[in-house]
Amino acid sequence: MEKTHVSVEFAIFGESINIEKISKDLNITPTLSYHKGEPTSNPKVFYKEDCWEIDTGYKETFYVEEEIEKL
């Protein structure tokens, strides 16, 4: 049987979101966050919006429901 890897993420994108307030209100530290205008991993490319994101990372499983529950 082949291995299956699953990752679940929840992200909020917007023109002007308050990343710190979202983190405080949810009591969760995001796994990824950035503001519009910050450089991406390519320093010549910049983000076009703000982002707050949390994800489970890839896990070897067939059960996406379990990963959703973790999130």
C-alpha cells in the first residue's frame, strides 16, 4: 500500500488584518504570518496581502479527519 501524507491548514488573508489580535483572540501562535509588502523567500518578490495561518504539517496517514481535529 502506498504512503499517504496529509496536511490541513486554516488561513486568513486580507488587505489589512491585525495578525497580533487574531493570535491573541484565538490564543494560537500562527505557523506562518506575514504582512503586505514584506519580501517572500525571493527577495525580489513581495507579498500582496496580509496572512495569518496555522497548519498541521504533513503527516503520514489516511485519515484527514484526525488532522482536522488536531487543527
